[in-house]
Amino acid sequence: MAHPGGRPTTYKEEYAEAAQILCEEAGLTDKQLCRIFGCVESTLNLWKIEHPKFSESLTKGKDAYNVRTAEACLQKRIKGYRYIETTREPGFIQKGMKDEVDPKTGEVRQVPNMVPDMVVTKKVSKAFPPDPKSIQYFLNNRSPRDPETGEKRWSNVQRLNIGGPEGGPLEFQQVKDRKDLRELGDKLLNGISPNGKPGSHAQ
């Protein structure tokens, strides 16, 4: 697609598929794609507008990579994992050899070239246990539905049915003063509806 009054675009049709693969498999950012396609970021943004297929491919690739990365992290938290905790302290490490003159004999000899660096002093294997909240999240979203009820086998959704006595409609009573309010509270606590009938939650 040529730009009126300007030079032809450097965009190629195969860039759409290439961009999707690069984003999906390697998680490349727009800046990294620019280095591969040999353009600046403003040009890449222009391609997104002028070539809908290219923009759609970018979105699909990035979404696929993000989902795969998030699921991998979630699986790790669900199952638990082990890791190595490394402690480093200031010290010296050897980097090759160097010449040193013996002050007594004047002879030149090879000695270790010791330079300051952070030295590993301890490694400890630690375990990160399975995370209950991650397990709950996984079950809430991935558990199958019961074929009869249609409800998920694992769900943290709580349903509260509000109704009057024996499943009837709600009843309301006008409260005029503190005495009426106290009497109404006593009835409710004892499982009695405002009209004096046993409530649906009576024991």
C-alpha cells in the first residue's frame, strides 16, 4: 500500500504471520519486533492501523503468550515447588593468572589473579508448599459442571434465598418506637415472623 505523496510502505504481507509466531512463542514486545522488521515504533503502530490482519495477529500472539505464562505460574503455585536459596558475600575470585616479581630473587612468576567479587557462601534447598488460594481459583474456574444440576463441582458462589415463612413472600411491619423494634427483634431471634407465625428458619 503506497502512501500518497510519499515513498511506498516497507510492510510485507508475511509480517502478520511472523509477528503472531514471534509474540506467541517468544513473547516479543513491540520494540523487539521493530528491531526484527527494521522499523521504528511509530511505523509499527501505523501498520496496526493500515493492516487490520497485522494488528489482529499481534493481539492473538500476545494473548496466547500471556495466557500460557499465567497458567504455567498458576500450575507451579498449585503443585508447589522447590528452589535453591543462594547466599553471596563479598570476597575474592580467581580470574586467570598474572605475573608477579619475587622481591627476594627478582624472578617473574605466575600467580593467581584474585579480584574482589560477590562469592557464593551458602546454598539451601527450600520448598514452597502448594498455595490453597491458587488451588481454589483453579477449581472454581476449571472444574466441570454437573450434568444434572448444571452447577460446577467446585464453586465458591454462595446463593442466599430470601423469603417469608414457608417460602412465601416477605412480610414487613411498621416500627413506631423502640418497644416495637425490641419486640420485632425478639420475634426474629426466636424464629417467628412479624405477623406471629413460625418463620422458615425456626429450629
